Amino acid sequence: MINLLIKKLKELNIGVEVVHGQLKLSAPKGSISPLLLDELKTNREELILFFKKHQSKTKKHLSIPSAPTSRDNGYPISDAQRRIWVLSQFRGG
């Protein structure tokens, strides 16, 4: 049941997230019908549990720290990049 509701929300381009234990919807104007709103209210608790469960899984994947870099020194360029730069200087690039 929840999977069908989520599929319907995706098809209608309706975004759903859980913020402080409540559902927050973002949708194009007029895309949430009264019937769909009743369905969301009826399944609110199940949706919250579903999204909390899946948020914790996605956060694990999204929390990979980036390697520290020093942008002051720049990055080394390859020989091919150096040749392209030199050629672009002759063409007025």
C-alpha cells in the first residue's frame, strides 16, 4: 500500500520528507487532490516510518567525508592539458 502511494507521489512530482517527526510536502500547485490528501492523512504514520527508515540508510551513503585539498597550490596538470594550454595561447584563446 505504501509503495503504491509513494509511486503515485513520484508520478505527480510531489516531494515528501520527514522534519521533526512530521511530513512535509512540496508539490506543484494543484497536484494534491482532496482524495490524495485524505490518503496521505490516513497513511501518515506509515509514511513517516517508511521515510525515517530510508533516510537513515541514505544518510550513511551520503556522509562520506571529502579529502582535504589545498586550492592555493592548485592541482598538477597532465602533459596533454599543458599542450592544450600552450596551443590555446597561440590561437589567442
